[in-house]
Amino acid sequence: QQNVINYIQNNPEKIIYMSIQDLAQETYTSNATIIRICRKLGYKGFKDFKFAFIKEIEYVCNVNF
């Protein structure tokens, strides 16, 4: 799970365009692992996490995706 967190932190610009399958493949994990991480972080799933992640990047960087 730490591998997934590290990937997200180190590649925020890639996460914006990735599907859950893409992220799982890049981190050598499964979709279920990604979903568990998102739920541990308080989100319903990957889509919910990704929406919040994009909104945070838009706020911090003052850009729109």
C-alpha cells in the first residue's frame, strides 16, 4: 500500500488522467488494493478520491482540468 501512496505523491500530474486499472498496473497492485487505500483515506472509492484529488490540485495550482 505504501508503494501506491508514494506513486500518488510523486506523480500527481499522472493520477489526474489514470484509471484505477492504470494505477494498479503502474504500482504492481490490484484494483482492490487501490479501493482499500481510498476507503482508508475516507473516500467511497477511487472515483471519489480522484475527484477530491483533482479539486485539490486545481485549488493549489490555480488551474482547471
